[in-house]
Amino acid sequence: MRLREPARWAADADRAAAGEVGNLVENVIEIHGLTKVYTMGEVEVHALAGLDLIVETGEFLAVMGPSGSGKSTLMNIVGCLDRPTDGTYRLDGVDVSSLNRDARAEIRNAKIGFVFQSFNLLARTSAIENVELPLLYGELGWSKGKRHEAAIESLRIVGLAGREDHYPSQLSGGQQQRVAIARALVTQPAMLLADEPTGNLDSRTSEEIMGIFQQLNDTGKTVVLITHEPDIAQHAKRVVTVRDGRIQNDEKIQQHRVAAKGIAPPVQPMTR
């Protein structure tokens, strides 16, 4: 597949949403021989040691591993927050292994929807304004009206219709994480990358949030979940365990389903 210039990612996404791109990429993530070496004085630390990983479009993958396993390093590279020392990483068909910081930032904003443990919402900004933020960056070319419309729709999908003008302090932890998921969805990314998304939530709310990820995955969204909790990983369809910088175990599992409430049915992609 021909390498696309980073500046054309947003245009490609527009054409895909409009049905103008016929050949969908089968694998969202293709990683081969990935290594990451950190130099600490005279000592080299091999965080990743020749790791291989394929994630198909539409998968729900959980990545687990103990502290120091390389799990966080892998997430940083998958999320285009860092680049490998060696090896290749193709994201949605494009080799991003050696891209510079600016190019990675552009692709990251267009192709990856992040959900973090601490929500990362702006405290003095309403829910709808928080969701609109990713549309203000890069070269996505969204008008003010379309940004507002897309943010309203994303909040509706995660069950927060009517709370668009609420501030984070007026929302529960679970509702704040729903805002964060809506923000991750708003650019219609190639995948959702969730880093310990239930870490700050109680068990009941954690179930609700995992139910939202399951229902989004049911509509075809690729979800990559980073967690250290085995019971949370059971909500995925495939679990990969990282140890000593390599994949120690990779298995498809019987998914623990959640009867989630408050998430809207899927809708057709919005025109921009």
C-alpha cells in the first residue's frame, strides 16, 4: 500500500465517511519486530524486545502485563506518543514508525481516540466544549457549526444528551468518563485507545463504562484497552499479555457481556 502524506489523513477520513474509499484497511495495527531501548547513563534498558502484534479492524483487544513488562511503552508507541528504536508499526495502513513529532501529532489526532484513567477534561469548560476540542486541532477543516453538531451527537451516543452544558464538577465520575469517550469518538478515529479507563471508578460504574466500549465495538469500532485488572480485561474479546518486552500470551476469550444502559443506537456517519 502506498504511503500517504500525513497532511492528507483528514481528507482521507472525510472520503471514507462519505463512502468514497472502497478498500478498507483490514488491520488497524501491524507491528513487526518492535524494539524500544532507553539509555540511562551507561545502561541500556530494553523495554520492548522484538514484539509482534496484529490487530484487525473491529477487534476488542485488552493488553495486560505487570509493572516493567513493556505494556506502557507499547501503548505510547501504538498511540503515536513515541516511536520505536527499531521495527515497524503500521497504523491503519500507514507506516508511522519513523515519523517526526509533528507528523505523529497530526495522525494521532485524526486516527486515534484516547480515553484516559483521569478523564483529562478541562475543569472550566462545558461537556460539549471538551468534546469539541479535538476538532480544533490539526487540519480537519471542520466549521464551527459542524463541530458543535458532531459534539452533540457524540454526547448523545454515550447517553449524555441534555448534559451538554454541564461542567466536569457537575458530573459524576462515570459521566465524566462518558464525556471523555465522546471526545475520543468525535473525530471518527480508526481506533479507541483506552488506558486504564476504569481506574478511578467504582465497580458498578466500571461495568457501565465497559458496557459502552462493548456496544461501540459492536458497531465496528476497534477498541484497544490497556489494563492491569483481569476482570476488566474479560470484557474484551482478545487478551494479550506482555512480559519482558514480548508477547507472552495471546488468546481469544469468552467475552463477559454487560447489559449497558444509556448508550444510544448507532447512527450513520455525519457529513462534515
